[in-house]
Amino acid sequence: MNIRSHHDAARHIYNEFYLGQVRMATFKVVHRLRIADLLKEGPMTIEELAAATNTHETSLHRIMVTAHQMGLFQMYTDNKTFSLTMISDLMTIDHPMSMHGLIEFTCEEYMEKSLDLIHTTVSTGVPSFTKATPSGEDFYQYLRNDSEKGSTFDSAMTCMDTTVSPLLAQVCDFVDVKSIVDLGGGSGNSVLHILSQNENVTSGTVADMTVVIEDSKTEKRRKARTRRFGDAVCNKINYTPCDLFKKDEWKGLPTADAYMLKNILHDWSDNECDDLLSNVVRKMEGDATKRLLVVEKIVIQEDVQPHKAGHDIVKLIFFKEESTHRSFENFEKIFQRNGLKLTNITPLGDTDYYVFEGRLGTNCQNEAALSCFSMANRLLNVGSPLPGAESVDL
Ligand SMILES: C[S@@+](CC[C@H](N)C(=O)[O-])C[C@H]1O[C@@H](n2cnc3c(N)ncnc32)[C@H](O)[C@@H]1O
């Protein structure tokens, strides 16, 4: 954004916010008509596309020309034949790096309504999501009761994880880890990356809500992960239903060398995080060799680039007030409150993600505070290390 005058500012408002919403609507209609999947086999004329989508040809043409201007499709010199670009390649459903799941999530009615009703959250502090659905349930309860929506959400999470899990598997030290349980691990993308890059990790368990586990066990999901990671890796993964907030259900989980909470704590309040961590600590059975890996984004508010702004608003409309991205200091406090010593912080390349490693035990308070703050400062001062990033022992 290079705004040097009020003319630039006026153009910016027009282009980004007025036309921005129009471009979003164009993107969504193209997605809903599955145009990208239709073009997978090769270029098509507008007549062919209109016939295949049962739409009004001249209207569809105007949509396609705009989508071409947005970079979604190539338009041939006849102005009526279209083909895929790299962007629409990833809108197709079965590309290995498909973003289809994330786009479906973006198009969910509850997402659109929650965003529309954002003013109610601003007035009351209550997540607009609870007003966007007839039942008024909280977000995960809603997904628990609707397997299709749960599956779409899970696919969206996997789409958003194209960089973080491969880096996690590469950069984090799993040398002493033979077994790992990923708590709230969704369809198992992170565990699959860890298993595929670390031969000594021989068993990975994904624990999640029953509806997510059932979805992960379907033939469609099984085939997709076998295609991507191969039989040898997929044979090492297990899926176990567990409500992480129900102590009794933890009995069904295997004991492991490492427990992971990736992208979990930011959805919950401090009290709920304490409930989760106390369950993990109980599962560690007093063994200080076992570790907890919390993988979370650290958002330094002043550093967010404008085109990346918005993560926090998704939390605001879906979850309770306290659920947000936390600071280094917050993580250390949460660990300490639950009898865990923060033993290592590893940045994951330039992703803003960090791995917080905890083991049973407590730092003396001053030592912990000092080490965490000097650590955080070092990480921030060195900027964003590249893959193979430094890991600093506390
Ligand atoms: C933001 S997603 C993160 C998924 C995955 N760990 C990742 O990094 O992509 C949160 C996950 O927590 C799971 N979850 C939410 N509430 C849960 C509960 N009470 N018990 C178990 N899992 C839960 C959701 O189903 C979802 O898979």
C-alpha cells in the first residue's frame, strides 16, 4: 500500500473495499459453478461452459472476463475460450495442493452470516456465529452435530497447513520421539508429515471429536492420504475419538513420548486451556522425559502486513472473548500454571508459528521470565529464520 495523497486513499477505498467485495462474489460464483473442475480436461468456450453449468451465457461470460482480470483464468484471443491458471488449478477438487476445502469454508452460509452480523459482536461481545445458526450452539458443538460441515472445516484446516506441518516435521527435534499423539489433530496432516520425515517416529495417533475421526476413517480420506504419503507412512497412523475436555475419554488414548496441541489453544479461554493442559499433564504420568508440543502462531500486532490482517476477526466472530493468538509471555504463564517447564521455543521459518516445548517441572519464576523474554527478544531481533531455523534451548 503506497498512499501518498487523498487521491491515492480514495482509489484505495474504491479498489479494495468497494470492488473487493464484488471480486469476492465473483470468486464465489465461479467456485460454486465448479468452473475450475470443468476446465481440468482443457480449454472450453463460453458456450460449452454455459451448457455444462446450465447458466445464462452472456452473464456467465461477464463473470468469466472479470475472473480472467482477477487472474483466475486465462482468456484466449477469441475472448470466449478459457483455461486454468495456477490459481484456478488449486480451486480444483483433487489437485494435491487443492485449496477447495478452504474456499468451501469461505462460502459456508454460517461464515457469510457471521461476518454480516459482526456488528452484533462489537455491540455485545457475543460471537456473531451464535446468531448465524438456528440452534445458537457454539462453533465446535455445531460442527459436532453436522458431519458435512465438520468435514469441510477440517479440509479448510488442512488447506491452511501447506507450509506449517512440513516445516514442523523438518525443523522440530523428534530424535527421542517414537510415539506422538496429536490432540485435536483433525484429519492427521501434521502427524502424517512428522511420520514421513522422521523414521524413528513409528506411531502417530490423532485424537479429535468423534465426527472428525469418523470422517478421517472414510475410504475417500484414506485413499487421499495414501496417494499423498504412501502405505508405509499411513500404516503408522491411528485415529481415536476423544473429547479433550472430558477427563474420562483420555483413558482411550495411548501413552506417548510427545503430545501435541497445534492450533488449539487459540480457540479457548485461559481457563479452558488450563483444563486441556491439566489433562495432558495427567497423561504424562509424572514422567519428565515426555513432552508437550504447543504449536501456535504468535501475532505481533504492529507487524501484521495489511494483506494478512483478519486472523483475529475469525476468532472474534466464532469464539469466546479470550480466544485469540497469545504472546510468548502468555504461553509461559499457561505452562507454569499447569506444572510445565518451558524447555524450548522453535520458530517455524517465516510462518509466524512457534513450537513451545514443555516438560513436567517448573522454572523458578524469575529464571523462567528472564529466559522467556530474552528468548522472545532474540527471536524477534533475528527476524524470520529460514527453514532449518534456529532452536534455542532455555
Ligand atoms: C483449529 S483446528 C486445528 C486442527 C489441527 N490441529 C491443525 O493444526 O490444523 C481445531 C481442532 O480441534 C478439534 N476440537 C475442537 N473441540 C474439540 C474437543 N472438545 N475435543 C477434541 N477435539 C476438539 C476440532 O475438531 C479441530 O480439528
